[in-house]
Amino acid sequence: MQNKEKLDILRHSAAHLMAQAISQLYPTTKLTLGPPTAEGFFYDCQPQEENFKEHDLPLIEERMHELAKQDIPITHKQISKEEARKIFHDNPFKLEMIDLIPDETVGLAEQGEFKDLCRGGHVDSTSEIKNFKLLNISGSYWRADRNGTPLQRLSGTAFFTEKELEAYLQRLEDLKQYDHRRLGKQMELFSFHEEGPGFPFFLPKGRIVYNIMMDYMRKILRKYDHEEISTPGMLSVELWKQSGHYDHYKENMYFSEIDEKEFAIKPMNCPGSILVYKERPRSYRELPLRLAELGYMHRHELSGVLNGLFRVRSFLMDDAHIYCTSDQIESEVLSLITMINEVLNKFGFDNVDIALSTRPEKAMGTDEMWENAEKSLSEALNKSGIKYKIQEGDGAFYGPKIDFKIKDSMDREWQCSTIQVDFNNPENFDLSYINSEGKKERPVMIHRAIYGSFERFYGIILEHYKGNFPFWLAPVQVQVLTITDAANSYAKNIAAELKKADIRVKLDDSSDQISGKIKAAQLAKVPWMLIIGKKEEQNNTVSVRYQNGKQEQGLSLEKVIEKAHELNKY
């Protein structure tokens, strides 16, 4: 058995141990289910009295340790559905699960007096579950349906050794320190408010970074021959029905009625791009036509999953939709792979894993369409020489895709960039071009995103750099600090010259001590601090203190500007 399978079994057993502790401490609680996860385990519950609070976790954890010490055997067997219904007669969630199981029997796990509906996979005894920690409480919904019953999710983690658990908990502490929400507040980049849950507010400094990301993306678009368009944020529901989004995605969409006609706020850019393509007849000579859009969109996310910039309800997507012939798919995909890698490398992501995601269970289109699309992507990947893996059933509902997974400085994996081949929308919208023989032919549509969501990518790079943005991306690149008030006039001239040289500069000529000014600049994560005192003014120079603590003294302002311009290229 592989280590991951063994760890999943341990964590699944820990979820059962937590459920047993909850049933003893809070016997009226209705238990639903508790699977292992990539980071640990959880159990979803419905309290019948007061909701669980964070201060309940230590009590539950203490009872879990008591149960573990009792060395209770954990067994598993198959029982009839009728018997299972008797055991769980007062739990509507378990009864619903029993009804949904197609077999005549169901699995029952037992440890002491505690029984749970389960397919199996446990350690032999509670004594084997030693190294665990309960971490948090969050909201969830029964069967992940926001219209369903609200639940509470209690989450934790478990490992085989105390050393592994301590290393994981230390990693969590490091992650808290560099949490993008904490850094965003500390650096005055963005904020969130109760008046707009899931809708970020970007502050002046934060918007500078956002705009630089946008400027850089537009530079890349020009380099790779993309044309930028802009489409409305609200379009008729009929369009979304035609595209298939209404059937496959309506739970995540916002709707509005205008003049007795129903509209949807766009959750994706593609239908608008299709209308632009259909503005007039297209010739094969125009293909490939690369239409890029930096478009705002809205998606109805569950309140329980909102997470800073990582999961929001309004965001900017750096989409492009490429209309091409079947013969052009391979060359376009190869070009996009190069384009995506260039952007990811610019932001310091050199460790990129690539996966080909194939047809999901719910999908549009014929078998032939999917086979052709998957073949086109796999052939392009093979020609590129890049190693990749197959993710069965993980494609979009309208076509297969290539996903790019990056690893950040804290060894976490993120999926941002994607390339998706779509034979379905050209069919749904009757798209065509005139081929070289003067006949109508169906184009292929390629969807691609690089940042994905600007907001999510922003949060990722903020944590990746731990707030220490590279010079070209920093909202304030240089902070000028005066040692005494007597140096204020010289410092103002220095700041003015830096501003004139298109360097983002801030002057701190307050009466605070220099140590306090340096600390403030460090908290703001400013890359360069220019220390200005009597000596610097007399010599017409500056002293530079870098974010990493290194210092250079006696530099001319011309030299500083030259170095800044060299780092400011993107």
C-alpha cells in the first residue's frame, strides 16, 4: 500500500474519532460524513442546540485523546439497509445516504458504542490515532448545495509521527505570518467589508500593483499578436442558454430582470467574444483570430468558501479566445505554452507541472468531438517535449484542457493558467469562416487564461514573495528617509528627481527617529530606503538600505536611478 493511501486511512479514522468525541460531548448533534483530505480530514455536522465555537475544539480534541488511549478496536462490516435504517433512524442525513447507495447492503464502522455509515478503510484501533490536531470550524452545506441544509465543518489533520505533525503546524504558522490578507492590511493594498462580502476593495497602493499586472499582460498580448476587446457585463439569459452555461453553471450565476426580460451578469467572457466573432463573415485569411479580454465577471460563491483574494465573487479574468482551423490547433497551443511559461517565469514560478484534463461526466458534444480535441492537445504537448500527466474526467464541460500548476516559495501548488479546446460553442453558435475554396467551414475555438483570476493570482504572488515584491512590481519602490529635519529640503529634491525619472517614491520627512522610519518602511515592504542626512547632503549623495538589510553608501543619485531603471524593465 502506498504511503498516501495509508495516510488517507489514518485521517479517515481520525475523522471517525472526532465524530465519536462529538457524539459523546454533544449527543444531539446530527453527523453527516467525514472524509480525508489532502491536508487532513473534516466532519460536517448539524448542531441541534448552539453552533460550535472555536473554544469547543480543545474540548473535542481532549476527548479524542482519551478515546485514543482506550485502545478501542475499530471494525467494519456490511449490513442490510433495513438494519442500517434502524441504527440511524433519527439521522435524516444518514437515511438519505442509505437510500442513495445502489447496493442491497451498506458498510458499518464500529468503535465501542459509536457506529457510523462508512465504506471502510480504517486503522485497527483508536490507539493508532495519536498525532492529530483540530484546526478550525467553517460553514458548509449538505451535499454542497447552497439551497440545502446549512452545516458546520470541523477540520483537523493527522500524521503518523509527532515530528511530522509539528512540522505541519509550524508550516501553518509560517503561512499565517505570510497570509495575503494579513499582508494586504499591513501593506495597505486591499480590504474587505461586510457591505460587500466576497468583493475586494483595492486601495491606492494595491491598485498600483494591479495596474502593473495589467500593463505587463497587455505587453504580452501585443508580443503574441492578440487583439483586445471588451464585452458587456450583463447579457441576455438566452445567450447563456445557447452557450450551455445556464444548464451547467446557473447555480453560480447572478440574474436580473430589465424591461420584463431576464439577463445574467457574466460569469465568463466567452459568449461575448463569440458575438464579436459573429459581427461579420470571416475569411480563412483572418485565422487564427486571437481575441483577448480583460473582463470583469461575477460568480455566486458560497459564503463558507470565500477566502480573501483566493475565492471572491467579483474578479478580472485575463481571457483570450482563439478562432482557428483544425490544422492550426497544434501551432496555436505550442505558442500558448511558450506565452504562459514566459509570464509564469516573470513572476518567479519556474517549477511548473502540466496536466491534460479529459472529458468529465457531464459534458456537451459528441464522442468524436472530444476525441479530436483531446488528440489535438496531446499531440501539441508531445511535440513540445514537456512532461505532463493525464487527469481523467477533469476537463471543462465544453472541452478538454491543459492545466499549468505552479509551486510557490512555500511549496504549495496552484492551478492558474489553462488552455482549453472547444468544438462545442462553434457548433452551438453556428460559427463559420469561408475557406480557400469559398465554402463555409466550422472554426475551432481555443480558450486560454494565464493569470486566471487577477485577484487570485495577486494573492498567490503576494504570499509567494512574502510581501517582498520584486522592484518592478512594488507599489512604492523607494522610500526617502531623513535623519534630521535639516535634511528635509535636500530629501525633497531627491524625491522629486526620482519621481521625474518615473520611479515610485515616497518621502518620509516626519520628525520620527530614523530607526522608526526604517521600521515603518520595512513593514510596508519597500525594496529600497534612501537614508538622507548631513553627510549625504554635503557630498550630494545618498545611502541606500535594501529590504534584505544590505547597505550602500555614497551613491550618486544618477547611479541610483540607473540601477532602478535596469530593475524596472518588464
